[in-house]
Amino acid sequence: MDIIKKLSDEFPAIRAEHMQNIVSLIDEGNTIPFIARYRKEMTGSCDDQVLRELDERLQYLRNLEKRKEEVCKSISEQGKMTEELQRAIDAAATLTEVEDLYRPYKQKKKTRASVAIERGLQPLADYILSQDPNGDVLTEAEKYVDADKGVPDIAAAIAGAKDIIAEIVSDDANVRKKLRNLFLKNGEIETKLVNAEQDGAKTYEMYADHAENVAEIKGHRVLAINRGEKEGFLKVKITFNDEIAKRVAGAAYLKNGGYATQLVKEAVDDGYTRLLYPSIEREVRAFLTENASEQAIKTFELNLKPLLMQPPVKNKVTLGLDPAYRTGCKIAVVDGTGKVLDKTVVYPTPGPKQNIEAAKVKLKELIAKYGVEIISIGNGTASKESEIFVAELIKEIQKETGREVAYIVVSEAGASVYSASPLGAEEFPDFDVAERSAVSIARRLQDPLAELIKIDPKSIGVGQYQHDMDKKRLDSVLSGVLEDCVNSVGVDLNTASVSLLKYVAGLNAGIAKNIVAYREEHGQFYSRREILKVPKLGEKAFTQCAGFLRITDGKNILDNTAVHPESYDAAQKLLTLFGYTAEDVKEGKITDLPKKVREYGEDKVAHEIGSDIPTLKDIVVEIIKPGRDIRESFPQPILRQDIMDIKDLVPGMELIGTVRNVVDFGAFVDIGVHQDGLVHLSEITDRYIRHPSDVLEVGQRIKVWVKDVDIKKNRIGLTMKNPAVRKKQSAKAQ
């Protein structure tokens, strides 16, 4: 297989020469972020997402070729390779096809067919399969009767031969492919509820007596069914018309040979019932699960990136509040850099120690003492009561002092995981678990990426069924997201934690620890090249990581940009060409540079500074605004000063909300009440969309209208379709 050509066919937007370059860059050990950012001329400016998909496909195709070689070698060593089989293996497009072709030649455990073959019944099976209309099966079978071999009579000989035929049919690659396709297109998945009296069964009531077409079932239902089966509440099976399936299985084997054909049909029917059906059912279930898992992982991936890339609320003194009832609300005040200034516990929520007035006095004291500007409230247990308390507190502060304080409810998903982790204990050895959570809740508002990176992504709460996924596959995809986010933002070399540094291209956890240890021993870095003094960080790692590291007060202003050190000479020549200095860059005096470059001619400028055009454009963007954070251009989080209750909502009410989570059937939106509302897939837009993620992403601010409210069930239905417009359209249609 020509892998480059195959990839070019599958990724038509990438030119052949760029495809060759990309594969070469990957094979040389370059990281995806480095290739995407600093080798645009070689890749045709491929983004990191496409490069990751291409890399995955490249590895699959290489594994496919390797497996083909292994299979061909094994079959050849058995002396059973034929030209036809070789061509079939060469043409196989998937690992499943290769395994189907290899199946008849694979070493098997003891089976009824293998026992029959050991008893010398293969020739009889071949004779019966030939279905000679003039043959005499009984006379032929009598030749193989041998009590010493375990064949006491003619019936036993024929039974053994049928077992061999059943396995031959079951191992036939064409038969398996046809049946697999039939099951996938026309099969049904059926579920029955069991153990209905046990706790937890109610969750699966909708699948109590359920049947759905295999080709149409949604991924999230497949995962729900799998979980129900695993928990012992559902019995699941894949069904298809048995008679049609048996006819398909026997089509290539049945002739018109009288008694012999009858025996072959019996063998085919047995092979289907005993061998083929269970195997195909497992394969179809595995296929459904794999597709559903991949969709769930993709949804998680799509949700995680915008969550991590939420704009930071920088340089604001923040009070983090971790709500609770009995044990009180843990409070942590952090400065604009995330340094903890103070901590305490207050009891404003219902519980044995509830004291709202004392809590107000304490928080007013902290807010005044440290100049708190924002209160960050976790959305867990007692969040609603805490929010009501904070809204009242803010009103009193405004009335008494005129001070403007706002609050925001943040997702505390994963805060407890971080708090109980070795990393949490290492950062705050003198804090208890809840106190660490309060710090995390404050910091995840100030810099979501820096804080959430410390938490296992599966615990962040923006996926569905993530704990049911293949751990290795999920970790691989999510690690890619973390890597892309960290490198697209860049990290401050003098303040970044090990958790951040380990995701920088070219680095790993070990080198990240070495960087922090070196920094603690020798003080801050003043240039990027200084990190070459860090143990185990060589030139190759430096090349990969340098452009993603930032030094805010270094010797070279370019160290605070995404300009790679390999392009420093080109950047300096660019400044000289248009009469600028490094000081002009530092003071932000070169805003007209893009215009000058265009007027001079990009080709000409690139040639004179010894660069390519994509790199030139990136250099211009970076030196116009050194130290820029790409997240600052995204919509800022909605800060609040007052609270709404679910009882305040009425159908038709217009609200601005923030998307919290995107799932297969819609999106959950924070509209400022304790309970997130659901925008169902059908309420997102009037045009067809394949998935909610086609339109929405986590962190996005959207306009919604209340569709319905169920106070008893605490459910809020939302729509993105303007009811007034819908009403006009309805009237016009009438």
C-alpha cells in the first residue's frame, strides 16, 4: 500500500507534497503543536486538529500493513498461501477484513471441528461438501468408522464431518462480511429490563421492552444500554431474521446434491446458530460500542477545549466559596496571581451551626481588608443557598460602602478530585481537603486553564459516559486537547506549574519537574535559552518547546511572544527594515507594521529577512502585541450581582446564558438560576444540524428563551428559537 497516496486520497484538502512533509516531520519526532505552529510552509498551514487526525490515520494504516505482513507470513509458513488469498489480503482495507481472511488459518483452541479433523474426518467433510449427485454418502462415511479413533458408527462420522463444514462456513470471510453488513443495516437491538425491584432499575425503565434498528440507534443510547447491562438491569441481544441469515450463509455452499446437500444445509444451520450468530452479534455490539465511544470521546474533546480556553479573569482579588451545609462554607481569598491571602469557614447555609449574620460580618471584613472584587461560588451541594446569601451580601455592601462586588457560579467538577490528590496535598500541605477546593474554585475563575489542567479531564464534567470509555483511547485524545490548549496559549516559564509545563511540546513530567526545581534553586529565567541548563533538556526538546514558553521580564522582548528563537534573526531584520527597535515593540509602537509589510510586498519582505510568508505573518502578529493572551478575545464570563429563582421563570422569558455542557441530545445552559436549563437538539436552530456541537460549544454565551418549567422535577426547557419570530411565521402560514 502506498500510504502517502492513501492519506492524500482521504485528506483531499492537503496537497501531496505537504502530505509527504507532514509524514516526514512526524517520523522525525516533531510534536503536533510544533508542526502546526512553526512548520506552516511545509504543511500548507494545517491546523493541529487535522494533523492529529492524520497522525492517527497514519498509525492505523501502518499497523494494518504490519498485520498483513504477519498474517501472510503465518499462512505461508503453513504452506497454504495462494495467489487469490494474497490478493485478498493485499486489498483488505481494514484490520477486521484481514482478521476475517486469517480466521481459517489461525491456531484455534480445541473445537468440535478440530476434534473431528484429528479423527481423520476432513476427507469425508470435503466429500459431503462436493455434493456429488451420483455419490453415496453413507457408503463413503462407512470408510471412516473407527472406534479406536472415536468414530464408532456412520452417524458419528457424518456428525463429525458436519462439525467441520459448520466451522468452514463460520470462518468464511465473505459469509462473515455479508452477514455483518446485514446485521448492521437491518438488525435490531433488543433490551429487556431485569431485576426491576432493585435500586437503580428505574434509570433504565425506558429500555424495559425496547427494540431499535441497529443502523439508527444513537450513540448515547448504546452507552446507556451497555451500562444497564453491566449493572445487571438489562438483557441485550442483536436480532435478525434467522431464515434469511441461514440462506445467506449457505448460498455459496448449497448445491443440488440430494442427501449430501441436506447434510450441508444442516451443517450451515448449525454453524450459523452455534458459531456465526454469536460471533457476529459480538462484532456488531463491539462496532456499536466503538462508534458510540468514539462519538462520546469526540463530544468530550469538543467540550473540553472551549472549557479550558475560557478567558481568564486576570488581576482580580477573588474570594472562593466552596458551599456546604453541615460543615460550613469554606472560604479562600486569593490575590490577582492566585496566591492565597486568607482562609476561613462560615455558616450561612442551613445546618446545626447556621449563623447568617456572623457569616456576613466575616465576609465583609475579608472583602474590605483585601479589596475583593469577585466572589467565585462552586455549584455543588448548598450552592443555591450560598448564592442567595452572596447576592444579599453584595446588596448590603453596595448600600453600606458603595463598593462594587460581583459573583459568578463556577463548575466545581473535579475540585474535590484535585483537593484529595497528591498534587493538592503538595501545593497546600497545611490545608484540609475542603480548603483546597475553595482555592481551586477561586483560581479556576482567574485562569481556568492553569487550574483545570491539574485535574483528570474525566472528572471535569463536560462529557457523557466518560468513565465507560476505553481508558487508553480517551486519555490519548484528551491529552491531545490539553497539549493543544497549553501550547496555543503559551506558559510563563517563571510561574508555570509542573502540571502546565508537562504539556508543553517537547517536555514531559520529568523535565517539567526539573525546570521547576532549577527555577527554585537558581531563581527566575531571563532568557529562553537558559532552560538548556536544566537537566535532561537538550537541543531537540528546546526546539520543540521554546516557542511556547514566555518570559515576561526577560532580556529579549521576543521571549514574551510566540516567535520561535529560530526566527529571532528574521524578526530583528524585519524591525530594522522598517526602522523599528526592540524598545518600540516593548512599548507597543509598531501597530502600523502590517500595513507597511503589505505596501512593501509580503514576498519581498519574506525574501529580505530570510523567512517564508506564513512565518512572516506570525512574526508580525506577535511583535505588534507581545505577551498577548489569545483567550482575551473570547467572550468574558457573565458576572452577576443578583439572583433569580426557578420560580421567577415564565415561558417566553428572554435570557442570556452560558453553555455548560454539550451532549448528543442538546446542551445544558447556565441562565443564572441554580439549575441549568436544557436546549434540546430540536430547539437549537431551524436548519438541520448533525450534532449540537455544530452550533454550540462550552463557554459560549447565547440568547435563549424559556420554553417550559417543571418546578417539582427542577427541570427547565429552553429554546434558541425566538418565540416572537416563530409566532409571526405561524400566523403568516395560516
